[in-house]
Amino acid sequence: MRKIFQACGVLAAAMSISAIAEAADPSELGKSLTPFGAIKAGNADGSIPAWDGGITKPPAGYKPGQHYVDPYGGDKPLFTITAENADKYKDKLGEGTLAKLKAYPTFKVVVYPSHRSFSSPQYIYDAAIENAKKAHLSQDGQTAEDNTTTIPFPLAANGAEVMLNHIMRWRGTQEKSHTMTTAVTESGEYTEQKIDLKIIFPYDAPGERNKINDYFYAETVAPARTAGDITLVHEFIDPIVEPRLAWTYNPGQRRVRRAPEVEYDNPISTYDSLATTDDFDMFNGALDRYDWKLVGKKEMYVPLQRLLVAGSEISIRRPSQAAAPQCRYPALGIASRLCGRGDAEGFGAACLCQARILCRRGQLVRADGRSLRRSQSAVADRYELHDQLLRRADHRVGRGGV
């Protein structure tokens, strides 16, 4: 049966639906609203500050090549939520966070002051505002049309538009990252999965709309039994008209094979099959197996600051040795709720499940905390990585029976 999920880790994103009820006038984008449609002003009690353009230059002390410097390292916790006082804050916590507080006595939520640090290049802001004037859903409601670059719907009016904003958000034009994921069993045993990722986002480059959303290349580094496995994906803007193309390479078989299973809710083998393909990036792929509906908006505590997790000083230990590193929770964030229903095919019998996702001011956030991924990523300008990725894909994947 397909899992129930609700959000908690954070993605850099360009989606916002916090302004839906307040305004639907594109002329307010960049004025009372941010270019992505969020309310520019802070909330009444000041716990959510106004957006002033975000961080537009490296923090003091940062040097290229090192881990990111925490621009808010001097912040002190406002308070801590534990299982003992969770009821006091339950109206501002996700269901998954409440479940974790109940299930794990040592788990806690440390709440810090909120910051609105997101920023993007001016051409992305301009494109978002232009998209608000002319972009619309396709006739089948599965993709956006007449949009160019970044989110198509700054003033999203329904669940499908919000999810397309997430999928098509600005993330730079490329990413290179080294990730480690640990799938922990109830007994505390785990295996570290280390994967090198290279992703190119043609859609986010300046210029006309590109039909390719991203080129995705993942190579397993560890454990030894799966090291050398490679997955290559070409993801199109309209996954219904042009379905995803995927290939896998297995060093033991020395064969490249088409991989139609790399989509929807098929398990990801490199995550010990404890996650599904559409789990990656919180959600990816076509929307056609879901009916998305916006069901409300509220202020919530959600994990945001992951620099402590991404730093090189973090190591994974047995649960009995040390507690997992904590993400920082901002004081408050606007979260709009989406509710999706999907047909879980491929498990013997069709079954319906409830899926909840929170969209926080341009971010999908996840509250079940089922995976802890540590990454070091650097986004470069334009296509410096492009030739390297395609050459390697040609050498390791493109040969031998595509």
C-alpha cells in the first residue's frame, strides 16, 4: 500500500501560494507580493518578518569551495518543543512531527527566529511575473503552457498549479552534489547509501522555454554491493506528451537498459526500496495519478535551516550513541495544505491513499522525517557541467543497447 507522507525537510524552491486568498492581481507581484506570489509583509506579531530581497551575496567568511557559512549562526533558540509540551504547540505542528515526538522520547523541535532569505536572479523574477500574466494549465490539467523559465503560476489557484511550481521551480542551471542517505531499521541497524548526483536544468537557463526540464545523472558510490550503478534520466516539461526517458547501467551485467520503472511509486533500490521514485525531491514526475486539491493555509513550525546537517563535521552514528542532528525550525512560516489521492498501481491491487504535502513560501516541506540526507552542493553558472555529464553518460550509459 502506498505510504502516507507529509512534509518535513526543506527544498530550495520558487513556489509560493501564501497569497492565494489575498490577491490574484499580477500587477501586485514585486509590490505587495514577492515576484513568486508570497505576501511581502510580515505577519501581525512580527514572528514572520517581511521579505526584503533575501540573501544576495555570500555571508561574511565564506570562501568558494567550503561548506556554506551559516548567516544566522548567532541566533539563539526561542524555545524547544518536546513530547511533554507538544500539546501546547500542536496547532502549529505537522502531523508527522507530532508523531515523531510521540514515538521517539529524545526527539525535540528547537525553534529559532524566522528569516526570509530566499533570492534569485532578476531574470527569474521577471519570468515569474510574465508567467503570471499568460501561463495556464494544459487542457488535461497535467502541465503548464505559455510559460518560460521558473514557476509558471506565482498566483496558483489550485493544487496542480502548486505542484507544477514545485517541479519547475528555479534551482540554478545545474547542480553537483554528493549525498548520503541512511535507511534505519527499527532495531537501529542501517546501511549508508552514498550517491553522486549531477543535474542540469535547461528550463531554468535564460531564453526561450526549453522542453527539457532536467537531465539527471546518479552514480552509486557505496555500499560496495551497489557501487557503480548508474541512472540517467531525461525529464521533459510535459511528461504526458513526452514521457520520461530513463536508462540504468549495472557494472555486474555490463549492460545498459531502458528503465521504465524509474517513475511514479516504484521503489528506489539504492534506498533499500524504502523510498519511491516520486519521493525524490519531495515529489517529481507526472501528476496524472493524483488529484491535487488545496485545502487551506495556516502558520506552522517547519524545519528550514539544514546547514548543521550539511556540514562536514556531522557523522552518522548508531541511535544509542548519539541523537540525529536537528534542523532549525523558524518561528513561523505560512504553510498551505495540499491533499492528493493517488492510485497505487504495481502492488497487486489498486488502493487509494491520502497524501499530504505542505507548501511553505516557495518550499515543499516534509514532516515525517523518514530520511536524513546530507549533501554538499554547488550551483554553477550556465552549463559548465554540461559537456562533462554528457561525455560520461555517453561512455558509461550511451553504449550498448539504449
